Amino acid sequence: MTKWLYPGMFVKRWLFLALLGGVLLSTGVVLAVFSFFPFSLLLLGRAFEGITSRSTLLLPGILLISGGAVLLVYGLRRALDSVLNAVMPGRRRLVDVVYKRRCLEKGPRVAVIGGGTGIPVLLRGLKQYTGNLTAIVTVADDGGSSGRLRGDLGILPPGDVRNCLVALADREPLMEELLQYRFPAGELKGHNMGNLLLAALCGISGGFDKAVRGFSRVLAVRGRVLPVTLDDVRLCAEMEDGSVVCGESKIPESGKKIKRVFLEPGNCRPTEEVLRAIEEADAIIMGPGSLYTSILPGLMVQGVPEAIARSRAPKIYVCNVMTQPGETDGYTASRHLQAIIEHAGDIIDYVIVNTAGIPARLAERYRKEGAEPVEADIKTIMDMGVTPVYGRLVQEGEVVRHHSDRLAHMVINLMYGDRRHPERVVYMDNYLGAEKTAGKRDSAAS
């Protein structure tokens, strides 16, 4: 405690000012009390001898109370500001930070399964509603920087894990740019800075899972990011012509229609943390992301589909907005759903599909690349015994992807509206209402 009195702390003056305010406030209260109860003057003996008028004490008491209160509040406020300026430069209002963080801690427990660039879009939106997020990430990637590090160092591919960490991080914009920076030339050409940091942490900590936990602490991640398995697995696909293609990056390049995908070795197991996250989840979400190379690899790990089936939480599949060339050519939303059922069983309660049109300039560009909007065949989905949930979910920009906030809002509303297992949902009505009011107030101010 004595360190607060060290030189250069810029706290002492304000603490002494607050202490002075407290003394004046206390003195004023005493005078005010004596003015209303004259008999109490006897307690002070001769100190107030000769005072017969109440107003003689009341006015000084009121002045001391007012002045003391002002000094006390001002001193404490400046002392708090001095501390916060040192530990939280450029901070938001403290009350907003504390309130939001406490509310997020009480949010629903959500497990998101997938990989690639799909689930980070959803995670960015969901972290505004809850801090109890768990991203369960596939580890079958063998292309790009992740594939090179996997081959050179024998570690699990860090790329998809890195994307999820960045999405959940409470970071400065410059930090995100640093972690997503890709070297343009030299021996490091094509490598991603975040991947290299994860690889270094893996060597320091002695394990990929420990490296992810360490990186999470550095980035102040809201929630957790877990590799679905710590086994070194390869994704393979059996094509409709009977041939087998191994390697996640090679499957879309084969030019053949996929019959099924599987992992080698087939007896890979999930971590205990993954199974516990699924068991405790208030909602389990699969996607968005590449169907065969991002979502299904996570569901192919032994024990994962069984854990999902046992859960009483609502299970939600977020269907892609566009088909993927070499992987889901010509697939409708129901065909995406059918592929999941064929590989992992009947584990889906809801399917979220986009019904918004794609801007003509983007649609033409994607058409040249062999991609097209996924048809939202709502009736077929209903005939399969799954509830479709649809809306305008496209993000306006240079690429076609889900709108992070709209998608997260739809997921949260779906969780709270689920009547299959209502006892599994942790409600946040007060928080959501306060957030909506704050949003309106901020919009009006701007």
C-alpha cells in the first residue's frame, strides 16, 4: 500500500484531496446534526458554549458538507483517472467496460465447430453477446503457410486456429494487421506472421494446445479456441468414380465429385476439453465454412458426432452463401444438410440459409470462378425434419460472405426462441435490452 505514496505515481495529491474532502464532509455532518439536536451540544461541553441559534451551526454545516463532497468525489475521480491512464490508455468509459464484461461472463455457452475463414465471421458477431464461446477448430489443413509449417516442424496446422484467435481477441487494429500479415518475398514468402508466432510458442511451451492457450492470454481472447484433436490427421475423399484423394488442399483441385470424406488415421480422438465444451454448450453451431474441408473434418473425429447427438442444446448448421468450386458445385442448402447427415448422423435441428440476392457485379465474378449462390430450398429442408431459418445475411463488400452482426443476432434469437430444451438456455434479456438502448443512444448522438 505504501507504494501508492512513491514519487511520480500522480496519485498522492488526489488521494490527499479526497481525504480532505472526507474530513470536511464529516465535520459538516456533525455540525448539521448538532443544529437539529441542540441537546447534543452538551456532549461537547464548552466547545459550543454561548451558541443558542440553530442557524449558527446549520449554515456552516451545509457549506462543509457541500464542499467536502465535491472535494471527495473530485479527488477520487482524478486518482482513478490517473491509474486508468497508466494501465488503459485510450480507454472507453470504465463503467461501459466493466458492465459489458460482467454481462458477457453471464452469456450463453456456445460451441462453434468448423475452420477456414467461415467461423471467424460468426465469432466476431457472437463475442458481442457472450464471452463463453468455444471455437472447436479442424486441424486437417495441409496447404499454404500452415502446410509448410506442418511439414517442416511437425506441428498441427496453425492457420485456422490463428483466424479464430484473431476473431475473438480484444485487440488493437494494428495487432490484427500484424497477426494477419503475410510475407511477400524472401525465404518467408507466403508465411503468415501469426502462424510463425504460434509455431514459436509451440516450441517454447512444448505442445500445440499449450501454445494456443498462451496465445489466447496474450490476445485477451473472449472465450476459448480448441483444436478438435491433437492427432496428426489427413483428410481424404472418396470420389464418385471410386478414386481416393488425400490432402485437404488437393480435394477441390481433383475436379471430381465427392462421395464422402474421412480422416487418416480413423481412430483419432478429440481432447477432453472439446467433449466437455460440447456437453456444457447451450448451443452447438456448425459453420459457416467449406462443407467437406472445414466442417465435416471436425465431425469425423471419433466421439464428436456422438457428443453432439447426446447434447440437449439446439444444433444449428449455418449454410454457405455461395457454392465452392470443386467441392459443392450445384449444391442446394438441403444437399449441404444431407452431406452432414450422411457423414455424422441426424444431428441438426436448425439450418440457417441466406435468402438475399447477390449484387450483379459479384455474381458475375463468382460465376466465372465456377461458384453460384446456394439455393435456399426451404420446403425440402422442412421435409427432412429440420427447421429452416432464413433471412438477408449477405455482407456488402468485395467478397460474398455472411454479415457478422446479422448472423450472430439471428443465432442468439434462435437460441432464445428454441422450445425444444428451454432449460439449457442461459437468458440475458436485461443485457440485450440495455445493449439495444445503448445502440440507439449512440446512433442518435452520432
